[in-house]
Amino acid sequence: MGIKDDKRAAAELQVLGQDIRMGEQVKLGYFCVIGDGVTIEDGVCIGDGSIIGAGAVIGKGAVIGRHVIIEEKTVLCDGVTIMDQAVIGKQPFRAKRSVLQDRGSQDPCIIEKGCTIGTASIVYAGAVLEQDVFIADLATVRERVRVGAATIIGRGASIENDCTVGARCKLETNCYITAYSTIGDDVFVAPGVITSNDNFIGRTKERFKWMKGITVKKGGRLGAGVVTLPGVVIEEEAVVAAGSVVTKDVEGQQLVMGIPARVLRQVAEEQLLQHQ
């Protein structure tokens, strides 16, 4: 089969909706499905078997891997890379026994310029990833989460709903950021960190009034395997040593460690952000 025949065969195996706006030098793989009203800008490459939902916008030079799902009205800005089998713009759903309020359909997911999303990762509807965010494989970013520019989210990491993550953060492999958390700029969260938001451990309706995740202010750092209790505040440039359990707030530029975490000393001057 020649090149022309190959292109013709690919076109015959695609499903294209109505009112599609497609730029120049767009490449569509085999078995792609493009919904109604989709906008695809110049130089986009979409891999085999990918699905682009109705009303989605794909910016210039975006690269979408194989078997990717881009849900309805999702916006991918210029230069975004989505790797194989990722799902972008997924609407949340509740378990039958869930006691959480059904907040209905979420706003479209927005992935800003230059972001990269790894294989089999899921970014939910209502999430916003600012410019140059990098998400590794198998990570999850839930609804109503905003992630600041140039932040890195590691393999298998999970950011639950209603969180804010600042710019230039590093959230490493398999860390868990619980719902209703606030992470400031330049924060480091090591592998295996676990945060929590429910002091009632799933019992009594009163817990809903007190649910609160962690707050880590600018430059805070959490070592490998740290566990934090609900509502604790890690002030600016504080450090929590590996394996510690944080039961109360940590003051700025303090190094704490242990179970429960206690003050060991001040953070070394040369480690502060102003010297980096």
C-alpha cells in the first residue's frame, strides 16, 4: 500500500462529526472519533483510536497519543502533549452509598499552553492546569483543582477535589493530597506522603462542618512517608522530616520530626528559597 492509499484508508476509518473546524497539517490516526463542533488548530497530531468530544478545542501543535479520551468542551491550549490512554475532562460520579453532595456537571477542563500529561493519567472536568504543568503516568487530578504553572505531579500521585496547588511545586510519586487542601508556591511533597481531612474518620454528620485538608505555605517541604492530620498548617519554608506524623501546625522555617512531630531546629539558612 502506497502513502496515498494509506492516507485514504485512514480517512475511511475515522468518524467525523459535523461543523468541525480543522487547521492545516493536522494528522489523524486510524479509528479516531471527532465529535460535533470540535476545533483542531494547525499542526495537531492525534493518535490511533482517540476520541475528541463535542465542542472540544485542540490548540496549535498539540500531540495526542493513542486511545486518549478528550471529553466534551475540554480546552487544550497550544503545545500540549497528552500521552496514550489518558482521559481529560472526565465528569465525576458518585457511589450509590456516597454521602457527598451531587454538584452536577462540572465546567470544562482547561489545559494551558505547554502542559504534558502522562500515560493513563486522568484529569477531571473543572480542573485547570496552568502553563507548563507536567503530570507523570497514572496520576489523578480531580474536579475543581487548580495547578499552578511549571508544577510537576509525579507518577501515581493523586490530588483530590477542591484543591489549589501553587506554581513550581513538586508532588512526587504516589503522594496523596486530600480534598480541600491548599498548597502554596515552591512546595515539595516527597513520595508516599499521605494527607487527611476528616478527624471523625467517616462517622457522624458533624464531620462535614469540619472537613479540612492540609495547608502548606510557600516553600514548605514534606519528607518521604509523612502523614498529616486534618487541617494542619505548614508555614512558609518549614520542613517535616521523613516518616513523621504531623498533629499540629508547624511554624515557618522550623524543622520538625517524629511521631508526633516535634521541633528539632531551625531550617538551615542555605536551604531557604532566597538562596536557591
